[in-house]
Amino acid sequence: MAEIEINTKIFRKDNLDIVYSITGKKHLNGILHYKLKSDNSEEIFLSEYAVNDRFVTEQKYCAESNNSVSRLFTKLINKGYKIGKSNEK
């Protein structure tokens, strides 16, 4: 696992619309932890294992195919999302 640099933007894998910035690093109990901050949350510490499992870096995100639609909407579209009133029969 490559170490992620400070001020790198990372995205949640399950919702690519949520962006976090790495604002610091700290070794706790021999494990590297990253300090993360988003626009609407307080700073949190996550281990490097959690970050690598749940997040993707900006470089990897941009290298993937065009990700203009979030995964949630992609799943809805693929499952046949229908537009209309919810109580139509």
C-alpha cells in the first residue's frame, strides 16, 4: 500500500459525490492513520486499511472511466428506474 500524501483528495467508494481531504497523518499503535476532513464534517482519524478499503484517491478516480453519475443513480438506472407518480397503478 502506497502512502497517501497530505492535501490529497479522496472519494468514498460507495458515494463518489462525497470528497474528503487528508489534512494529517499519525502513527497510532504502529498503524498509520489519516486525518480526514470534508466540507460538512469534523476531522476524523481512519487507519490506512480503512482508507484503502473505503476510499479512492483523486488520481485513481480520474483514471477510471468517466464517472459523471454517482453509483447510486447508476444502480437505479440499471435496475429500470421509472419516472412517475409513486401511487400510479
